[in-house]
Amino acid sequence: MKSDFFKSLKITLVFCVIFSIFALILWAFAHAFSPNKGQVEIVTLHGKVVGADNVGQAFHKDVYFWGRPSAANYQADASSGSNKGPTNEAYLKDVKGRIDTFLLNHPYLKRSEVPAEMVTASGSGLDPDITPQSAYVQVGRVAKARGMNDEAVKAIVDKQIEKPLLGLFGPPKVNVLKLNVSLDKALRPNGN
């Protein structure tokens, strides 16, 4: 009986060492190769913290770009997808409602021009990024609400496009929080 206990203890210690080394390697990789050295970037506006760049937030006003819908209501402690498949009637009803709302706020678009990511929730429910295409289709609404011309807003979007990591990994993306902060720095919203 004692020999089984000591064998179990030895195995546990060996695995603790192995997994600690593995965790250290992952930390070193993140520190060396990821943006911000693996740390979360805290976003501020006029000296106030407005969020973290890796967690999506709800933006509903016309003066702001909108991010992906969230099945978790943008609550980090409830991070998850909806677990509803593409044939689930409740899911299809949600997507149809989101499409109708998006078109109502973007009357210059056709139904076929609504980006899928703007009406479907991400797997985490907290996705902070959208594609440049999803940002560009919102330029008209945001520019009109802010009293700016489309080209000025598009230029701000262009500056916020993040290239793939090392030019290889992932698609180009736009962080919605950083984009909206850039807009507020360029021109404060007129109370909308």
C-alpha cells in the first residue's frame, strides 16, 4: 500500500514539473512574440479607463461602431457561445432580427451586404474585433451621426486596421473599442 502511495506521489511530482515547464515555455513565447508581450492593453480616454482591448463591449449608439453580437451579453464571467446550431429555429430568429435591425440602421445597404459577423455571435461572446469590411459598412451611419464626412471616418478606420501577426497569422482586424476611442479623440459625439 505504501509503495502505491509513493509511486502516485512521484508521478504527481513528475507531472507538476513537466506542466510547469510547459507553462513557462508558453509564457516565454507569449512574452516574446505576441503584441503587448502577452499582457492586456488597458484603453483610456481623457485619462479614464474605458476597457481592455481584448474584451468586446456593447456599443449601440449611432455615433459608435458596433462590434459582434454577444450570446453572453458581453459579460466576461459568462463567456460562451449560444450553443445553437445553424438549423435551430430560435437561432435563426435571432439572426433575422439582427439583420433587420442592422438594415434599419444602415438603410444604404442591401440584405446581401450585411456582414455575417455583424449578425452572428462569436464563440466566446466577447470578441473585441471585427473585419475591416464590417467597419467600412458602418462608416456612413457613424459619419452621419457625428456630422463628419465619410472619408474622414474611413481614414480613422484605415489607421485602426491591425495586420496579421507577423504578417502570417490571422486576418486583418479592427479593434472596436480602440476605433471608437479614436473617433472620440478626433471629434466628441454630439450627445447621441
